[in-house]
Amino acid sequence: MKMIKVKSFAAIVLASAAFYGCASSNDGMDNTTASDVSMSETQTMAGDTDDADAVVVTEEVVAVTPIATIPIAALSLENTEEIDNMFDNVANTESHSLIDLAKQSPNLSTFVQLMETAGLTDDLKADGSYTLFAPTNEAFSKVSQEDLENLLLPQNKAKLSEILMVHILPNEVGSTSFNETQRISLDKDRYIPVTTQLGGKQIAVGGANIIVSDVEASNGVIHVVDNVIIPSKVAMEDDFR
């Protein structure tokens, strides 16, 4: 069975738990930061004196709510152009790098914005020959708002990067090369399955259907997909036996 390696991340196996887990004290947040309510603490500093003589000190503790790197409201979760018309306005797609080509379609604005937030755009400008599975805006609308908001927190930048890197292969793979005998390897025990139907005309990678294929860039190829590929949903090796 042929293996296709994903652009590697040392901690990619942690992405599953990281994506669905909420920030905790282990993520650098103390209880005050994690709380979204204010507390008023009253202390009586009068010892055994009567209430009339008591000195009351009230301390107002205002909780600090983490601010997202990007407000979720700033993300577009809708496709604003017909899928079949994507990149039609680009005369020569091969004159653009992968990230610059992705910027040409308003349907990929959220993906581009998240790549910029994660600091990964240089990966898609680099010389080489890569494959990019680019989720549409509507693909991100299928991710729960809670999970998406969690990923946008500054302390979860590494988790966001791990998920986005799953969408980049270190070699160019055209749509006609995908078949049922392939897996995309995340590490030695975890894989993203590739499924094909109708003689290879319908291709799904980790449950994400390729809806626009083989858009050539100067340093690789873009396959537009209708879902975000989440590492928690990849198949284990035993599923293929």
C-alpha cells in the first residue's frame, strides 16, 4: 500500500486531543483567567469587635477573558462565488505561489486568514512542489463555533498550525494519482484515508471531498475541499486490515 506523507509536525499526533480540548491551567491559564465572571471578596478585619466597629475591606477581582487572535465574527463562513467559477478570473494560475493563488478566490479567505494567523504562509510560498488541500469558507462553518473559537486563542496557535499543516503534502499529487490503495501518513500509527468513487471522479481525503481539483500553482497544486481535515477523524492502521 502506497504511503503519502503529510508535511511533518513533531507533535501532529497531539492535534486530536488539542482540537477538542478546552484551554486549561496546563495551557498557561490560571483559574482567574479561565473564569468569565467577576467576584467580590469581603474580609472583616476587626477581630472580635462588634459589627459597628468592624473595618470591611472589599476587593473586586475582575476576571480576564482571553482575547482571540482573530474574532470569529471576522471570519467569512460562506462561499461568495460559485464553486465552478473559482480561479476563472486568474489568467495564468502557474504564475502564482500556492498562497497567492489561494488569495485569488474569496471562497478561501478564511483558510488564508488562518494560515496567516498561524504563521504558515511562507510554507506555501517556498520553492518546491507541494499539494494543498484548501478548505472553503463553508468547510470551516462545519466546525463547531466553540472549537473554532478555541483554536483562535493566542495560546492555541500551535494547535491551529498542527491542523492546518495536515492540509499540505510535501510533494505534488494530481487528482488522477489518488486511489484506494493510498493513505496519507501522519506518523507511524495514524493515517488519513483516501477514497475514490466513480472511477476516480469523486475523491475524498479524510472525509473531505475534492470539489475543485488540479489548480496548478508555481510551486504545486491546489485541491479545494468541502471539509476541514481534522486529525481526530483519521483512521487507525487496523481499520485498513
